[in-house]
Amino acid sequence: MSFNVIKSGFLSLVEDYGRFGLAQYGLSQAGVADEHAYCWANHLLDNHFNDAVLEITFGGCELKALSDASIAVTGADLGFKINDKMQPLWQVINVSAGDSLSWSEANSGVRAYLAVKGGFQATEFFNSRSVNLREQIGSKLVEGDEISFKATRSETDHHAMPSHFLPDYEQDVTLRLLPTYQFDQFDQQQKEVFFNQRYTISNAYDRTGCRLEGKPIKESQSRMISEGISYGSVEITTEGFPIILLKDSPTIGGYPKIGTVFSLDLAKLAQRQIGTKVSFELMDIEIAQQKRRAFNAFFAIK
Amino acid sequence: MFNIKSASENSIIIYFGDQMSPDLIEKISFYCQLLTDKLADVIIDIVPSYTSLLISYKLNLINNEDVCDRIEKYLLSHDIDTVESRSKLIEIPVYYDCDVGLDLEELLSEKQLSLEEFIAIHSSKEYLVYTIGFSPAFAFLGEVDERIRKNRLPSPRIEIPAGSVGIADNQTAVYPINSSGGWNIIGRSPLDFSLDNPDNLKHFSVGDSIRFLPIDKDEYLALGGIA
């Protein structure tokens, strides 16, 4: 059972929850950029939390179903259609062999997720199906590819996400920051510059990192001895600008870090366009742990 | 002794010192193995690097305070001499020549060394793996003899061929795959370090020792090297 790729789109990647346990050999975590939309897509289909999905960035993608399937599309509104008819997001839809699935207009958000009942069965590299282009692990979809999946249609269709969970990807975003790493080494004035401004997402923004533009933090310490990077670390470059390190980031880095963005806020960031305003506020680690634990429990993440 | 800080909602970083040294990396390598074993039930990833260890853990099973307590207990109750090290010695053949060493000629003239002298200096030393990163299986090796140190290029090259051996300040490394990079390239190894062979991922571990074996062009070609 599979989909045939008619148009690959700007950037369409098979991703799962991520690649773990091998960071000491330099392998990035990789995995989906927006864990919120991804987890809902699998959850609606009663899939395993780690089942692989298709992450479609900016659209331009068209697939043809070669067999019947139950699917859910979540995340960005990229004008998802079946056979040229608009379809709802955030709910289970049954498709039939021969149907054409397309994402052709960027209405809201950046990344759409296509999950299929049973998950996509792309090749596993080092315990994960996630593609990481920076590491040359796997490759993006190209025209003519076939992406296969395991299950046939599910009988429990029409599962939909309750509408109060629906995210708004158009709003400016406040990212909650945990005081980690070198937080204490930034002085009061530097922290004021950081927390009291609205940064702008620059065009240096991909799955590896997101560079922000704004008023620079003066006299930031330059390079330091490289150390392990966690997902969401906020490096301050020598010029004083923040870079938020994301899923495909290298495992080590040598800029001082003012803190780490709470993981669930990185899901919000993943749907923001270049030019969106971003600000930061401090968050307590115990609260972050509680919220993430509740998220993990809801989506049965082990 | 050591100092633990948060690194995210489910990770902590342990600092063991503030300067890279062979003694410190031996200690970190030892503690990396120890904590990997002792925290096996809750650990997700561990990243050793120069002066620190980053550990991410399963939030569902343990909280920040308890993981720190356990780590402190293990670090305080295990002395580095009590367990045998699992570190290994790895030999890497290298063809040192201007054909493949894109920056060798400039380095020789700047350092006023003959090719033979340069090869002797670079290959006579046993290096330690201080960290792995930048890309998978890219091992940062130290320390390079002061007579052949050189800073990174002012701007990185777009593509450095796989197997290239480079120097950046006091460190040396082999590029496992074709990639961009700013190190001074002094030669090339004919061995395949790419992840096309998945076993290559674990070729190097922090704390391992590395020795470069100079080979001539015939040996380089015989071992599969590309001139």
C-alpha cells in the first residue's frame, strides 16, 4: 500500500518522533519540527506516537493514493484538497485508491503533517525513519517516489480534534525560556535587552536553527569551549543575536547560551513565517516538566 | 569537583573543569561510561565534550531533582581508577601530499618545515578524541604540536572531500563525508568513514586514542584512495 509522489513540493520529508541514543556519536535528534501537530495526527488515527509521517513545508506537494487509506492532515493550512475539493484538517479522512491529495496554497502556518493509519514505512536509519538533510541521512521526496504504509483503512473514522485545541499560527509568539547553561553569566543589562524586545524571525531559518534579528546584546562573551546542545538552546552569537537550535542542529556548539526554549513552544515556532515577531519570557523548570509530562501522558509518549 | 546545571526541561549538563586537558577528557570518558550504565533506566542521550557531559533523561520516569541526586551519588562514590577503561587505540593511514592536502604547501612555507618534518610532527603523536560533533562521526582530536598549529581559514571551503585530514588551531580531524569546512587540509585517508557503512558511526568514541600512519601514494591508491 502506498502513495505515489506526483509533485514533491518545496520540501517534503518523512519524519518520526526522532533519533535517540546516538548523540554521543554526533547524530542529531532530527524528527518532526512541530510535535503538537504531529502527535495529534498520529493520535487521531490511533497510531503509535513514533509512527512516521510526511512533513510538508510550504506545500506544492501532490500525491496519488495507490490504495485505500485512512489519513489525518494537521498543522499548517496549505490548502489541502482531495481531487480538487477542499478538506478539513485535524480529523480522520478515508481516501480511496486513485484519489489525488494536494497542498497548493500557503494559507496559514509553515508545515503540514500527513499521517496515515499504521505509519509510513520508509527506511530506518539508526533506529529512526527521520530524514536529516544536514547529515545526509535519507532524502527529501522527489517526483516518482513511492511512500508505502502498513495498514488499510480504519473503521474508527471521523475522529476529529476538539476545536478548542486549534492553534492560531498567525499570532506573534512568546517563547517560554528556561534559565539553563550560561544564563547566570549574562548580566542584568544583557538580560533586559533580551527579554524586553520583540525580535523578528530572519530568513536564516530552517530545521537546524532559527536566527532572530533585533537589537544586539552588547559585549556577549565570544566563543567558548564547545559543549552538548539540547533541543531549543538559545545561542547568542558574537554579534549579539540569538539563534534557537532546532531538531537537525549539531549535537555540540561553541556559543554561550542564554537559556533553552520550552519544547512545546518550539512546536509553535515551527509554524511561524519569516518576519513574525518573537519575544521571550522566563519559565520555571518544574512547571515545564509538569506541562511536558502531561503532554507525554496525553499522547502516550514513552 | 563538578557542577550540574539544567540544559532543558529534560536534560542537565555536568561541568568537570574549564580547560581541555588529556586528564580531564579521560575523566569525562570514564564518567560517561559510568553514568550510561548506572542511569540506563532513565537516560535518553549523553554527550561528552572537552569539559562537560550533557545528559537527557526520560521525564516520565524521573524529575530534575532526583536525576541530579542520583548523578551526584554515582560521581562521588566512584573513583576513576576503579574501573577499566573501554577506550581503544585507532590507527588511520594518511597520505600527506600537496595533491590531496589543499593547504599543505602554505602551511609548510609558513612554518618553515620540509614535508618530511611536517609528517613526522603530525604522525608521531597519539591524539585523544575530545568530542564528536559538527557532523556524525566527526572526531575532534587533540592536541596538535605547537609547531604546526594554524587557525581555521578566514571563510570555509564549500566542499572538502571525504577522508580529508585537517588542522584547526590545536586540533586535528578527519572529515567523514564531503562537507563544507574551514580546517587547513594537510592530507587524506583512503579509508571510508561515511555512514554508508553504518558501523562507521561508532568508529570513534570520546577518550579513544588515535595514531596517524603516513602512507605513500601507491599505498594510498591500493587502499582505495582517490588522487
